[in-house]
Amino acid sequence: MPILIGADVGGSKTAVGVSEGGDVLVRVEGPGAAVRPGRSLASAGVIAEVVRRALAGIGRLSGDVLLVGAAGAGRDPERSELARALRGENVAPRVVVTTDIEVALAGAFETGPGIVVSAGTGSIAVGRDATGAHRRIGGYGWQMGDEGSGYAIGRAALGAVSRALDGRSPRTALRDRILWATRSPDFDSLVRWAASASPSELAGLAPHVLDVAAEGDPLAQGIGDYAARELSQLAICLLPLVEADPPIGVALTGGLLADDRPLRRSVLARLREESGLRPIDAPVDAVVGALRLAAASIRDP
Amino acid sequence: MPILIGADVGGSKTAVGVSEGGDVLVRVEGPGAAVRPGRSLASAGVIAEVVRRALAGIGRLSGDVLLVGAAGAGRDPERSELARALRGENVAPRVVVTTDIEVALAGAFETGPGIVVSAGTGSIAVGRDATGAHRRIGGYGWQMGDEGSGYAIGRAALGAVSRALDGRSPRTALRDRILWATRSPDFDSLVRWAASASPSELAGLAPHVLDVAAEGDPLAQGIGDYAARELSQLAICLLPLVEADPPIGVALTGGLLADDRPLRRSVLARLREESGLRPIDAPVDAVVGALRLAAASIRDP
């Protein structure tokens, strides 16, 4: 039986599984390795390192097929760069690269129709219809889109803190929490921090914002409500574009929508109000999805 | 009579004037030199170069006082770094650094009370009351604030273009104009451009957005209206904080609010609806303001 390797690669975590004959033999996690334009060698190095640790768990140096679903691999140049770099790592003679969303779809719905909403630093919804065709909404990056994403939540919180200072917004507990989270001794230091903070650093504020919301701060709650609305809208806007018999299943994935997060609960509640959708509360096993796609790549090469 | 040098330093333009005995003898313009944290040597080099060209106009190598009002010099560390770097340029024995807003206030209102709203890559409003005390609203940078700024307009346009692609927004003429302005052959190239474009590159889209608005595109008009509302709100929110007899004068400055720009007209129209404010339609001569502050720095050292 061929040895299949499946990898789900996000911005903050890389999860790898190895299977043989349908059984998952080992699972390993490592650091994030999301693809950025021109940086695919770095991503490939991290992914290969996690894959080697997984293979070591069954006493092997290589497998037969490596299927990688990576955040940031939505466009051809990044996808083929990453595939080339991974082939150079010699962990499998056959390497297939697709997106993190593809492996989530395969994990949630095997080959059937369905929608996956993903929210981490960025946000996107992808639907697959009964013929296998894909449609997507969102996912255009932190400066063009990513509505309701971790970046958008962090940015909204910074705006609320600065408007509160001016008296343009009510006082908010976000101020002290964000000063603390960014290790800023005062507001001026926060202004300097924000001027050069990366999208993922801003997204790192989102869990704090949602905590402050859970503690009852009205401005933070407003930001959380806005994010839940934007994320559920991604799936709702996709509905008329996905040709399949309703209700269409919707699965949630990404760090911002992980189990037991309040944001996950409010997105699910909003999705339940839409009769054409069937929200799925169970977590998505994207590593199993990657292994399913690896098996499919042997059947239909 | 002492020779005074006044400089108004923005992100895209540095304007310098030299005066003696109250007469402006020469005016020169050069490239922008807005201050960024840790980059004050580069700013000082550009400013000194423009100052030397101005001094050459009257056959001098140095003057007596250099007063610089620079964008980005709102906080102490940047201000003192820039002053130190400028002293090393030896164009005047006395160097004073303040903000571009201070020199605009002095240009528009001499020492009297008034409000200046400035919009370029960023946005801010600063008011000075009858006692000389200052209050500000906004100006916290592209990720924390800068509501209605060039950056905010460019960002809103990118969002409109991506939502139109998804069918979440109506079609908009912004799409073709922004593809053209960013030299993107297709939407995917625009997504890549936006992922790494700087705040000033995004702000560079604003004039295109306002052009498309003037040509009748409803989405672009919505973005222009939003910016006009945000910029006029900066002054309106400042009104109760500035202790002076109403109506308080409001002057507009910065590239986005230059003469004959439609955005300038709509901000003025909104400000006119506020009885406590007296909008001033004339352009602000910030170089004259810098020279006034240079003269005052001799009187009150």
C-alpha cells in the first residue's frame, strides 16, 4: 500500500498526518508556514521538517505522495513555486500543492458539495458544488478584503482605542488590554507599534478583543458582532453561486473559529438563520482531508 | 535683521521660504521628507538640501534661525532626533522643529485661535484656543486611525473592487481605474500588489478614486462622501474641546484638500452647516506660518 502524507499548513500551525491503507498512522504538529510571494523556500523548509518528524514516527525517510494544502497558495505562481521547492526536499516522489481551504473541504465533505468559511489572519469562504466546481468569496488579503478576519478585528480595536482617546467613542476596556498585549507603556508607544506592526501581529490582538467582548465591553462586543456578521455573510453570499441541492453544509475552520471560541458560536447562530445552509458544528479535520486528496491524486493522477 | 528660514515638510513635498525683516525673499520646493521613526537622518538630508537651494537664491550658505514644521514630528523622540540631525547640517545656528500642523496653524491664524484639518496620506485636526493651548483629534496613523485620509480612501476603493468581483457590491468603474493606476494586468496582480503596498502607495490611489467619483461612479462617490464626513467630523468633534469664542475658524491643508479638489469643496460644505465653525476657503500658507514661528522663537526663545 502506498504511504500517503497530508499536510494542513496555516499561518500559525502546520499539521501533518501519514497514512497507509486508509489508517492514519501518525500525526505531528509544527510551526506555521503560510506561503508568501517569493518566500516559498522558507515555507517548504518548515513543511519538510514537520513531514520528516511525522515519517520518523513510522521509521521512514520518505513516503509515496505528499499532498500539501497551504494558506496563501491560492494563486498559480505561489502554488508552483512551493511545489518545486517541496520536490527538492525529497520526502516523496509525488508532490501536490493546493490550498488550506481545499483540504478543509475534503476533510468536511469528502468529494460532496459544501462550503468552508475560514478565518485566521485573513478570511475566505469557498464552496464546491455537485459537479465539483469551486466558487470563492473574500480572501483578497489584509489591505483589500479579509472582512471579519483577525486582522480586521485587531485593526477595528486599534481604531476604537484611538477614537476613545479623542472622545469620539465611549471609553473601552480595550485600551488597557491592547496596551498590555502590545507591551506598550503608554498610548504614544502604541501609536508607534501600530505604525509598523505586521498583519499577523494585528491579528494577534483578535483573541484579546474577543476576550474583552466576553467580559462585557460594549465596543469590543460591537467588533465581535461585526466580525460574525462579515464571516457569516461570506457563506450567505456564496449560496446562490454554489449549484447544489439546499441545504448546503457549511463548515468553519481557522484559528479564529476554533472550537469553543465565542466567535464560532455567533457565526454558527447567524448561519442557522439561513434556510439554505446547514451549519456543521463539528471541527474540520483538514489533515484527513489532505490524506483523502493524496489518495485521490493516485486514483486520478 | 536676522535671516529666518521656514520649512513646511510633508510626505510628498518640502516647501522652504527665507525672509529678512518681514519680507519673504525666496521660496523653493523639493521632495517630501516626512519623518519616520528611526529615519530622521534621511529627512534632515532632504530638508537641508532644499534649505541650501533657498539660501543660494540670496547668495548665502546659512541663516540665523531654521524653523521646520514636519509631518510625523508629533512625538518627542522623532522631533528631537530630527532637530539633532538638522543641527548637524549647519544651515542655521538655531534650529526649531515642530509639526506641519503647527506651521499651518501659524499660517492660517497667526497666534489666534483656530482649527486646521490636514489630509494627505494621513489625517488629523488640531485646534488652538484663546490661551494658546492645543487639542488634537485623529492622526494616529494608517493602522489606528487616519479616518478620511488618502490611505483610507485607497483602502476603501480596493475593498469595493474586491467585493464587486464577488458580487457583494455593484460593479464599479473603480476596478479598471485602479488596475490601470497600479499597473496590474489583472485582478490577481492587484491582489499581489495590495498585499505589500505601502501606506503612501495606497494613498496614491486616492486622487484616482476622487476622479472616478467626479465621473459619476456611485461607489467612488460613496467613498468620497465618507471621507468628507470623516474629515469634517475631525473639526466638529474638536469644537467643544477648543476654548474660544465661536465661530472658530477652520482652515484645510494637505494634498488631499488642495485648492479646487472636489473633496475640499465637500468638506467646506459640511463645515458650513456647523454654526460654531467658520470655514476658511483660502489656501493656508504654511511657509509663512513657519517664518512667523521662526520670528517668534527669537522673541520668546
